[in-house]
Amino acid sequence: DAGVIQSPRHEVTEMGQEVTLRCKPISGHNSLFWYRQTMMRGLELLIYFNNNVPIDDSGMPEDRFSAKMPNASFSTLKIQPSEPRDSAVYFCASSLIQGASNIQYFGAGTRLSVL
Amino acid sequence: AQSVTQLDSQVPVFEEAPVELRCNYSSSVSVYLFWYVQYPNQGLQLLLKYLSGSTLVKGINGFEAEFNKSQTSFHLRKPSVHISDTAEYFCAVVGANNLFFGTGTRLTVIP
């Protein structure tokens, strides 16, 4: 398997623009996670899905952030409008949750810079 | 509630020296613990996991960790580090369908 695939790897945009980050989880996994990593705040869980259904979005910072998972093989994280403080590396991870096992496999991340 | 505490934000160590990265956990349910490694400009990779069984867990790249229930610890160790081990290391504990990550320890191996 190719692993978790994220696109784009790098995104530079101007404040106020819409940004869409994409993630393709590992085939057969039933859970998907979106994280944000910054120097100041470390690794933060934004939202996670189980069987394509959002389970916990309490980490989503504001209404400007939204995430969807229309099917088991694709998810998006959208920021509209973007702000400079959204600059961070965004990771997607997927997992096959069976019982207590929750080994998450991470993508390479999208480095977002909002000018 | 589940949480982990990584006591050291940065650990410098000379090449070929031993290293220990500390992790303490808090969990109100069964304990399942992980260590992840993040190399520069990459995502997190699973280093090792403890789900049950032997309390000494061996992972990739010569790392091992010991689950200590009485001390609620899951410290990561390597007897001799290499330059290539320079990275950020995250301890994590399983919650309800999720992982709770620590704040990370940056290991810097000095030649």
C-alpha cells in the first residue's frame, strides 16, 4: 500500500483565500484523523472520522475550518477564509480500529503558509 | 481521562552514548501506549507499541521501551544512538477511538 497520501505537500496563499487540503487514507482503514502541528502548540487533533462519520470535532479552532469525508477513500480539510495564524503543518492519519488497537499511520503532511 | 507527559522537551546526547526519553501516562481505562518518531519534514512513524504481554517492548532502529504500571511510565531507551536518530519523539496513549499525544521530545545526537 502507498500509505496515507496528502496533497498538496506545500501551499502558500494569501490571507482571506480559501484553502483545501486533501487526504487519501490507507485502503481498508476505518478511521481518519486531521492534526495540526505548530512550534507553539505542538500536535493538535482537529477532528476525526469513524466509518466516514465525524466523531469528534472539538479540536476544530473556528467555524472557518471544516472537514468532510464523502467516502472511505477521501477526506478534505477546508479553511475559509484563511488567516496568517493558520500557518502550520497539517497531518492526516488513518487507522483500522479493532478493539483497543489504534495504530495511526501518518501522511507526510501539508505545510501551509498564509501570507 | 487519558494523557501523557513527556518530561524533557529537548535531549542532547553524544553519538554512541545511551539515551532515555521519559514518558508518564495517565489512564482511567486499559493502557495501550505508543512511541512515534518524526524525522525533519516528515510525518510521524510508529516506533513501537505496548498493547499487552511483555512489559519490555522492542521497536525499530534498536529502540525499546518498558511499561511500568506502578510508576505509570513508558520510557524509551536506546543503548547507543546514531546521528540518524536525531528527530522528535512522541509518546501517546489510546483513548476512546483516539490517541492522546505528548508534547514531544527533540533528540539531538551530537557527533
